[in-house]
Amino acid sequence: MTLFAAARYDSRAMDHQDLIHDWNLYDGTEAESRPAKVMLDDETLRDGLQSPSVIDPPIEAKKRILHLQNDLGIESTNVGLPGAGPRAVADVEALCREIVESKLAIRPNCAGRTVIADVKPMEEISQRVGLPIEASLFIGSSPIRLYTESWDEDFLLKCTEEALTYAVNAGLPVMYVTEDTIRARPETIRKLYSTAVRCGASRVCVTDTVGHATPAGATALVKFLRGVLDEAGGHDVEIDWHGHRDRGMGLINSLAAIRAGATRVHGCAIGIGERAGNTEIDLLLVNLKLLGWIDRDLTALGEYCALVSEAMGVPVPSNYPVVGTDAFETATGVHAAAVIKAYNKGDDWLADRIYSGVVAGDFGLRQKIRIGPMSGRSNVIFWLQQHGFEAVQEDVDRIFDAAKQSDRLLEDSEIRALVRQPHPETTA
């Protein structure tokens, strides 16, 4: 089909998918590795609070965050580390009660060291609230950590056996977690996770605590652990992946871990967390939906990220994917012209994709045309029409000239001030 012929057809009269040729499918892995099960664990209210820049929000804000996690279909959430003290205990209990009283589908888990003292508060809260709390019990595993702490493998195994046995006997579902697994020796991993299976762990988690992993490393670790679990008789024990963003690979490592066999991956809203942060759970949701690995309503995603940003005092970068203010805006003439042509065809599907690899409508958002020094007159005409003005040539020229002389995009208030005709809200 020639360029000119392509310009004449009506996208609504044909299969929309014929308009996009997807090279992402050409490596042959997409169909082969489509996972049978994908779940998410939201760490925003625990790991996210370890960020040096965040505010620990009041409990009412945490409850609103919890409800939006539930609305997004997130399966589980880490509601805190009750072993940290009275405030942590109070918040964990309040959030668990909120789940019960509001009949939320999301399930709670709590972080704790592999010591009985950290398990007891979980047991007590679970009994008071009447809700099972998954005990996510962690211990260091890498040689560098063991050397620094003056630990040996016998100490790790003793702590693991004591804490997990207590938690299982207390009726708590247990996820066994080793910190810095990506830098741990295979023989250490084998001993620790085999012990976890023997002690009754229902899930296990491998971690990239310091953001060291690459996708190849994440894949190798998850596959190795699957073999260890099966050898230990833990065929029904599922694997979690927990990653950080120190190398900027948190997201891609999580997707690699899923392909390798992890059935649940962890993340935090807008990537908050210690140092460079945790894997962005919002971007996990976006990419899992785009890959076709999940199918759920994500129109509350922007609201969720905005709430976390406000409650925790962490701004969302303007160019952050999907929920940043710039994500679906364009002022560049040729780009905006294509989006405008799609809207003029009355085809929102087309407008959402002509200059965007992410579908704004799937997340309750819409493409937005702005006016600036790189804009064309079509930007101005479209803005005027969208805001209820007639596209009078004199106004178009005045706004266009002002935009070309500006060093930034014009604000709506500045554009309105340049329009000589009466504002539509004053003449309605």
C-alpha cells in the first residue's frame, strides 16, 4: 500500500489491528512464555516508606491507598512490619480491619525478620482481626552480608527453622524471603529454601535487594530456585520476585522473572523505596496489560499514583510514563497534526495510538494537544475548537506568533488572553 493510498482508507471500516505491525512478537517468545498465573504484591506501605524522601502518611491516607490498590485488582499488599514498634502495630491492625470491614479482596502480608519476636505481633493482630496475615520472613543470604554480620550458614538455618516453624504452627501462611538472593551462592540458596519447604512455607521469594540483577540473572535465579523447590518436595510452593531500580532494571527484571516462573512480583507506586527505589508497580500493571498477561480495569491508576505522591510527599516526574503530566501531551507540530487528524476522523482508537505506544484511554486518560514554539497552526485551531472558540484567522495568527516567540509551552490562561473574541463561558 502506498503512502497516498494509506492516507485515504477509513480505519473504522477495517480491523484496527491491521494498522499496527508488531515486531515485539517476532522473537518467538511471547506466545511460548505467556504465563499461566500473574499476581502482584504492593509494597508501597512498607518498603516504599523506606525511601529517604517520603513522609509516613496518617492512617486515613493509608486506608485510601489500600482501597485503590484493591480497585486496581492488586492481589496482596504489605501493610507493614509490626515488629518495628507500637505505631507499626496500630497501623497494621487498622489496615487489616479495613480489609475485613470493607470486604476488600486484597490480602495482607507483613514483613518480619526470621525471629519469633517479629512473628508474634503478626499472630496477635491476625487473631484480633480474624484475618490470615501472610508472614513475609526475611534473612540475609549473600556472602558479603554474612561476612559483614559475622554470620554463618548454620546461624541462617537455625533462624529460618525456628521462625518458620513458629509461624506455621501459629496458623500463619508463610512466605520465606532471602535478602540479596541475586548475589548469594547456589549452595546457600539450596540449603535455605530446602529448609523453608521442610518447615512449611507456602511461598518463597528471591530478591534483588541492591538492584544488582540483569534480566538474564533474574531468569537464571528463578529457574534455579524452581529446581531446588521441586527437589525438596515443594512442587506446590510458588515463587515471588522482589526487585529494586538501582540500575534502572527493576521493571524488565520483574517481567523476566515472570517468564522464568515467578507467579507473583513486588513493586511500589511510582517506584518509591530505599535508594533509587523499588520496581514501579504502576508500570508493572501497564506492561502486564499491554502484554495481554492481565485483563483488568486500570482507570484508577492515575488517581492511585497521585494519592501516593500527595500522601508521601514525593512528586511524580512530569515525564513519568502514563501518569506524568507530559505522558500524553504533545505540542510538536507534525506529531500533533497526526493526532488531530485522527480525532477529526472521529476515531479515538486511532488518536490514542498514532503517536503513542501506550493507550491513554485504557487508563482513564486522553491525548492532549498543547501550543508552543514547535507547534503548527493546526495545534492552535484544534485548541480553539476544543475550548469552544471559533478558529478566527486573526486569533490563530496571534496565538501562533506568540507561541513561536516563547521559550516554553503556553498555558491555557495565556492563550485565552490572546483570543479577542468573547470567552465562551461569558456568552453561554
